[in-house]
Amino acid sequence: MIPDQYHPATPAADKFDDEHYPGYTMGRAAEMLGTTQNFLRSLDETGLIKPQRSTGGHRRYSRHQLRIAARVRHLVDEGTAIDAACRIITLEDQLHEAQRRNTRPQPATD
């Protein structure tokens, strides 16, 4: 999974529409997902999600990252180990990207 990076040059008004803007604290993110902060820390440790850090060093999550975390939580709730769930999601994303590339129109060759 490619870590999300926020580009601070985005105008303030566009931050609310930017799914990669790190607008959620760890506490708020855990609350929204119905999980614990330790769950989110474990996703950081596996490398699946790399949250941005505030100037004080606190983790900040984007909506995109929260969607990924929700996918992991769903698999974990079904009984999948967290490291296996992270691997499954990484592989699903790689497959989706490969399928997307394969469906692009190819240049004609003579």
C-alpha cells in the first residue's frame, strides 16, 4: 500500500473535499470506526496505513485511510488475523490496479 501523503499547498476550502487530507485525530478515527486506538496503531505498525503526524507528533488520518482501516476491521471481525487482513487488502489493491491498467485502451501497433 502506498502511504498517503497530504500536499499542504491545497487551498483551505479544498481541504474539506480532499479525501487525503489528514483531518481526523486518532481518537476521532477510532470512534468513527468503532474500534480502539491500539487497532489503528497496529495498522501503522504493519505499514498498511501511514498516518501523517501533527507538529506535536500525533497521528492524523484521512478519509481514504479510514476506509482502508474499515476494510481491515471487517476482515478482523470475521475472524481473520490482523496481519493476514492487511496482506489481503494489499493484494486486493494490487489486483485492482493491475486490472485497471489492463482495461485501458492500448495504442494501435502496425
